[in-house]
Amino acid sequence: MFDRLVGIIGNYVDVEPENIHPESRFMEDLGFTSFDFMSMLGELEDELDVEIDEQEAVNIRTVQEAADYLEKLASEE
Amino acid sequence: MQCSTIREILVYAAEKFGDGDAIRYKVKKDVTESKSYTQLKADSESFSKVLEELGENGHHIAVTGMTSYPWLVTYFGTVNSGSVAVPLDVSLPAEEMCELIDRADVTVFVFDEIRKDVAAIVKERCPKLKYLISMQKETGDEESLSFWELLKKQDGSYAFMPQPDSLCTIMFTSGTTGKSKGVMLTHRNMAENATCLDMKIAERTVILSVLPIHHAYCLSMDILKGISLGSIICINDSLLRVAKNIKLFKLNMILMVPLMIETMAKKLEEASLLPPKIVKHQVFGEQFHTICSGGAYLNPAYIDLFAKYGITILQGYGMTECAPVISTTISWDIRKDSVGQLLPNCEAKSVDGELWVRGSSVMQGYYKMPEETAEALQDGWLRTGDLGYVGEDNFVYLTGRKKNLIITKNGENVSPEELENKLGEQRLVQEILVRENEGVIEAEIFPDYDYVKKKRIKDIPGELQKVIDDYNKTAPAYKKIYSLKVRETEFEKTPSKKIKRY
């Protein structure tokens, strides 16, 4: 899941894949806007065929947290 | 067709567009449902009757929730019964929402169940509140009444004619001193703002409402203007799914804030190796043609970028105090460095560089805040707090800001003092300055080094980050602080001992 996220992050911000780490924070470290972040999750929702809860999504800060959350949703499907 | 009350807009639309779809929304993935103009008017009138039955006509009715059909019915039913609607930001912390309900003298609170946390404490906190109405409950209980049950019982028409100059809506906006202010808007303020300019937008245009409904820009331009044009107003169910919903609802037009336009630009550029026409079809669909931008400054480069794909961006400028549009660009006369032409119901002048406006959309004042009102309104002129001027053909040009407010890219106004006061309560924070930096809210803190010594704190940035993290946990998304700077020296002060901001 982490690698999948690294792949899609590049569509939103200009960061080299080697500079994306599990502890990287979307807004503070990677330069995401809140709407970039929501749109990226929306894209993943389709790709993974899961339903993301917007209220839960706003609490995600790091790439690892996003990977864990998506992993959990995918396993529940 | 210019209307001077919100009821006139709804009656006109129901007569002209009758059984045509007015509001369209998703009920589950890829499945939509619609309500017609006739239904919207009928349900709104039923809600007016509900208020009459409860003995609450003419009182203040607060409504909170994501944009939804019940929200809209509540709004129209309230204002068209001679009552005053108080739309509240659904993301506010519960205590803050209760404070606004109390301060606005609300007697009925209509809420989406996502804010049942507020419903649980609001009666205790707000002694003037009499009724709670849940938008989702199928049957009422001890805690709250059911919106749908009440509506069903009060079927039938309600033909009250509100006066143009009577108060209809109180909208809260960030104050520069940290306390939000209730902007009092009349029927005329809102109805004329939405209908005084013929923007040559075709009737039955399909639009998607993506902005928060408690904002004047969304309520006036998506909803009131949309209804006056017989638009099919589609409701976006989540910010996660804007791109998907644009295609699902087969849109013609959308209102956005710059933050969203920037993300959509990335989506267009992602596929830029393909011919522009194909990219546009993929991202927005063939029938899409216009984006209206407002709420914050938009870099004019985006106007050119979207034009490449056959999409027109119309930029506007306004503030809640002006219901809210002051100027807008029209598709046949775009000047990229301007925020558009003054609306026909608005005049403007520059006073010491500050833009002052006057006209039928200017608010009555701030609710129960005479001092703030006197400061903002002078002889009928509204001091915008923005630096700018009006040029040839009534085009408005902005050059800076006089008032101390952070306008985020999603159009939210944030008072730095509010955040500074909250964080300043922490023992570790001696001095703090909050500002915007590269699109995010940043806090610069001078810690209390005596306290650091006393408590033997080793990792000062780490401890301060914890303070910020604690604050962020309960702050609405647009008030979260994403950048921290730690100072080793005190801030430079003005002669009155205030921190120098610039």
C-alpha cells in the first residue's frame, strides 16, 4: 500500500519518490493542500473499491497512517 | 428577472420550472434522486407551517449540516415565514456552536445527526432554545423532533409575503478581534445580490454545489442564483468525490474556491500529453464550460490554463457583509488582473486606499455588536478592509488588505488573534504570532524560557509541537496550524507593546 501511495502522491505534488517516507506528513512535509489530499483519497477509493469516511480521513496526517487506514478498509471489503 | 425577496425567487422558479428537477443528490454510489421546483416550494411551505405550529414564526432558527435537501427546505421555510435563519458551520467544535446559538438568540435548532454531539448539550447551554429538530430521525422522541414527521403533518401551502427589508439571515464570519460576528442580511440584501445581474447563464444549467452551505457565496450563488435560473443543483456528497461527481452529474458549471481550482488544474496537467479536448472530456465531461471562482485570490495564470481546455473561469470578489458578491467577471469581458465589474446594485469608492462599497446588498450590521457595526458601516458605506480601487467600466482592482485576517485558499477567513489567544493560554507559550505562509497557517512562538528551565524541558520544539497537535485535534480543518517556528528572542513590538505583524 505504501508503494501505491508513493506512486499517486506524485500526481499531486512535486516530490521525488525517494523523498517520500512513511513518517512524511502530507500537508507539512509533502506540500499537499487539504483538497489535494481529499482528491487523492477519492482516486484511491475507486482504485481499491473501498468507501472512505471523510471524517476519519481528516485525521490522517502521515503516509503510513494513510497506508494503514486503506489497508484496513481493503481487508474489510 | 430581479427579485427583492427570497420568496419571490422561489415562487418565480416554481411557476416557471414546476416539475423540472431543482435539487439532485446521491442516495448511494452512482444512484441519484431529485426533487422538483414544485416539491421544493411545497416542502418549504410545510416547514413554514411547522414553525407556525410550534409558535416559533418570526424567531431565530439555526440550521447545521452538510448541504442537503432538508437543509435547503429548512432555510427556505424559515426565511419565507418571516423568521430568521442562522446557518452554522457544521465543522465547529460543539462548545463554539452552542455559544453562537446562544448569542444569536436561537429558539429552534435543526441539525444533521452528524452533530448529535451538539444536540446532546445544547439545551443545557442555551436556555432560550426550545426545540431541536433532527434531519434524519424517522420519529421524534424526548430528545428531538423529526423533520420528516413534522413536515408530513403540516402538508399544504403557506403564502406569507416577507418584506424586502426585513432581516432573514444571520451568518457568522470571523471577526478581526477573534470573536465571530453575526452578519445581519435582509431579503433584499440576498435576493438582489443573487438576481440583479444577468450573467447570460442559460436556464436549466446543471451545477454542482461543493462549497460549505453556511457560506454566503454558496448560498447566494449556488442556491439562490441557481434557483432563479431554474438550474439543476446537484449536491456533492463529499470532498473526496468532487472529481467523480463532476462526471456523474454531467455538469455544465461549478462554483469553486481557488484551492479546488489548483487541484483540478493538476488533474488537467496530469494528462497534458493528450489533446486538450480529450483531457477536458476525461476530467470534466464534454458538456462542461464554466468555473466561477470566489472566496479568495486566484492566480490569473489559472484563467489561461483552463482556457486552453475550453473552460472559462469567472472570478468574483465579495464578503459576507455584502451578501456576498461585490464584483464579478462576465464571460464576454474578462480582464485577468481585475476581480470583475461591480454588480449593478453596488457602487464603490476608494478612501485612503481602502475600498468602500454601498448598495442594496450591504448588511444591516452585526447582530448585537453596535461598536463593530459602527466601525464597518459609515453613512451607508461598507468598509471592506481591502485595499483597492475601481477603474474604467467599473472594473474592481485589489491591491492588498488593510484588516488583519487570513484568507485561506478555500475562502475561509481565519482571525490570527483567535488562534493566538487560544494557544497563548498554554504556559509554555510566552508570545505567539499566527500568519499565513505558503498557503498554510503558521505559528511563530517565543517560548517561556523560565518555564522551560523550571520544568527542565529539553526538546522545546517537540513540546511546542505537542501544544499545536492538541489544539489541532479539536480545531476545524481550516483553522489547523501546519507550520511551527520557534524563536529565541522576543518579537519586535509597536509603541503600544503589541507584536509587530509586518
